[in-house]
Amino acid sequence: MKNFLFLFCFLSFSVQAQNLRIAFGSCAHQDQSLPILKQIGDLQPDYFIYLGDNIYGDTRDSAVLAGKYAQLGSNPNYQYLKSKTKVLATWDDHDYGENDAGKYYPMQNVSKSLFLRFFEEPLNSPRFEHPGIYTSYEIKRAGKKVQLILLDMRTFRSDLCLYDRQTMQKDSIFFYDLDYIPCSGSDSTFLGEQQWKWLEQQLQKKADLRIIASSTQFGHSYNGYESWNNFPSEKDRMIHLIQKSRANGVFFISGDVHYAELSELKLDGLYPLYDLTASGISQSWHFATPNVNRIQGPVMENHFGLLTIDLRKKRLISSIIDGQNTERIRRDIPWKDLRFND
């Protein structure tokens, strides 16, 4: 009997070692109980990635922002999550400090200090040395390497270009008021030159899979709200960088919009670029915007995302799981489908 139990435990451990599980989500209000965090903790993934709006700070008062982080930190479901998995994070506008804010938000250094302290960033981390909070991690397991790239979509972002509701005529597919139009100026940037140079170095490294975490959506079509589509030259630059570096295995995860969906961007000379949006740990929205690139979803109920990386079968299983533990979105992607043909 003892030998049987030993063999069972050994086989179970071996199966787990062949899989890497990365949960992720965004838009979690500190005033809520956040049961989704308990649900993720029960799953015990290898990592959980906060994609932004990890709290709703929305203030220029550092004491208020610090107090809201403290409120999240004292939440039993957050504490349980931390006890069950490694928590990684980037930010979006509301935890950066102000709705839709970019590089001109005056409290960004204070916000950065509070963010890094709350998420217990090691004191020797490069995040303390360079502007912004972008960072990357390399996970090596079973002879494979997975790269996690967490972008900073706030510190360097130029002002948005406003939609003029008095003079501009919108397409009939938009049944709601638009906020922004694509910016065409050559000085318009999302990432900033320093982050772009760093990202190019990251994509030149060898990796079997590369998970790029963007707090706002990348793969969807224009919808008049915040996203990469506000800066089309920056979106093109990302695509060209992937092509130039011949970076295989890129898969985007994103948040912000308060619903979930899977988008697929098909381009000549490049494998499909998927973007799995998980946005609604506690927040929700009453409609999903038009998205011609959507291939699954939307999911309007609270949820989280899960990437199961099968290292033995070389496939990526991307999922959205709701608060009742129901898998609402699923896409199984062989690694070979995220490769250049050469």
C-alpha cells in the first residue's frame, strides 16, 4: 500500500511538473470582498498576474492611495491568494492614480513607490532603477523556457486624442458615445523609447513561449475607448518588432474593459497574434464593444484568466473561468501555430 501511494504521488507530481499554470486578471475594487481571489488561490497556479486596476486609487493624495493598498492587503481573500501562489503585477490607470492618465500624471513617482512596496518588489530589482515599472521573468522547467513580459502602459504614454462629439460622425456600429480617436502624431507613444529598447532586447532572447501582459487591449479592433488602437503607429511598431526579431511564441493577455474576450489578429508574414482579455475580478460592464477580431466571448460576469502551458505536448490552453468555476472561453493552441515558417 505504501509503495502504491508513493507511486501515485510521484506520478501526480510528474504531471504537474509538465504543466505551468499562470492565472491572471484585472479590475478588482478594494471595497469588494473579491471572492475570485479565493477561487484562484484554491486552484494554486504557479503564478498570478495582476494586469492593472488592482485597486481603484483615483487620487492625487498619497495617503489615500496608500490606504487603499492597505485595504486590499488586509482582505482575507487577497491574503489567501498570496499564500497559495506567486503574485506578479503591473498597473493600469486607476492604480496608477487617475482615470485614463498617462505620462503627465504628477504623482507617478509616488504611485510607483507605493506599488513596488505593496507587491514586495525585491530591493535589487531593476524596477527601482529605471523609470516606470516594466519588467520580465524567465521560467525554466522541463527543458523549456517561458518568458513573462509585463509592460507599463502608463508612465510613458502621450496624451490621448479626444473624440469631438459635436463635429465628428461615428460609424453606425457604435451604439455608444466614443471617447478617443487614433492619434496620428509622430511623437505619440505608448511605451516610450526606453521601454521599446528594453522590449526589443527581451524579444531577442530565446524562449519557447512569450506571454506579453498589457494592461489595455492589443488584439481587438477600434472601439473608441482606451487601447493600443489609440496609437496605431505604436501597434504597428509592436507587430514589426515581433517580425524583425523573429520572436516565436508571442501571446498577449490584457485587461481594462470589464469583460472577457479572446481576439485574434491575423497579419501577413506573421503567425496569429492572440489577445486574451480578463477584466472583471470584481468590476463589470453592461455591454461589450464591437470587435471584428473577437473569436470567443464576451463574458460579462466576473472571472479570471488561466494559461495552462503543457510542456510535454507543447501546447497552450487559454481559458476564462467565471465565479462558478465554469470555463467560458477555451482555446487550445499548439506551440507550432505560434511560430514563423522559416
